[in-house]
Amino acid sequence: MKNSHIPNSLTDNFFNNLFQNHWTEVYSFAMKKTRNHHKAEDLTCETFIKGYLYFESYNPDKKFKNWIFKICENTFLDSLRKQDVLFKPHEYDQCYQLNDTAPTPLDKLILKSRYLNLLKAIGQLKKVDQEIINLFYFEDLSYNEISNSLNISYSNARTKLHRAKHKLLEKIN
């Protein structure tokens, strides 16, 4: 699996500190993009999950904030492409202003816990299941692209992803 290196505890602690320090900024950025609290939370979680999975590609000589914002931007654009929807701002959006988009400390704690539980659950899956979940959810590949990448049939890719999702749900619940 591409970039499947599981970081050691030092990297985990370093990344968790970055997560804590940049959560509010990434969430606010996601909120501006999605204009929806729940979608912004999902986008922020997905951004940090991708950041965690691909942390080895981060260049410490560059600003972490720029790197994580780029992941957030790309994740948002990928989700729009997946939905085949073009984002068009409304006229009234210019007058609309959110007073407080920052999550509360309790929100942060809950989301961090979910994030860490998800990463832990993914790490407990078999490599084959980890790979297909990574290809579909984090690399945003279609079933056709997954079947080509893994050299399996389209229906086999769908079946494997379906089974991997159920195994992941069992681990989470």
C-alpha cells in the first residue's frame, strides 16, 4: 500500500501536537468551504487522517499549516468532483457571517477521540482491507481505478470494499 508506513510514537506525539495546534484553523477553513458544521467537521477529520497517513511526505522545512491547508483544499475539491457538483456562491453569502466557527473544547475532544479510534481501527485491519479503504476513501479512486490498481475485477473491487467497510465498522463499534 502506498505510504502505509505507521508512524512511531514520537511521530504520533508530534502529529498530535500539530493536530491540537491547527485544528481550529483547519476547521474554520473547512467551514468557509462547506458552509455546513457537519460537513466541515467531516472535512477536517478527513484532512487530518490524510495528513496522518501521508505524514512522511511532509517537509519539516515548510510550514505545516500550508501543507495541511493544501490537503484540506484538495480533499474538498475531490469531494466536489466525486459529486460532480460545481460550487457557486450565492449573492446573500456575502452578507452572511459566522460569529464563532471554532469548535468547543468538548467538540475537539470528541473529534480527536473519533479520529484516533478510526486510525486505530484501520490499523487493526488486514493489509488488503487497509489498502482498499485507503484507495477508495483517501486516494479517492473509483471502483474502476481500484480494480485496475489491484488487478482485480470491478465486481471484486466492490465486494472487497464492502467487506472491508463492514470489518472497519465492527472494529469501531
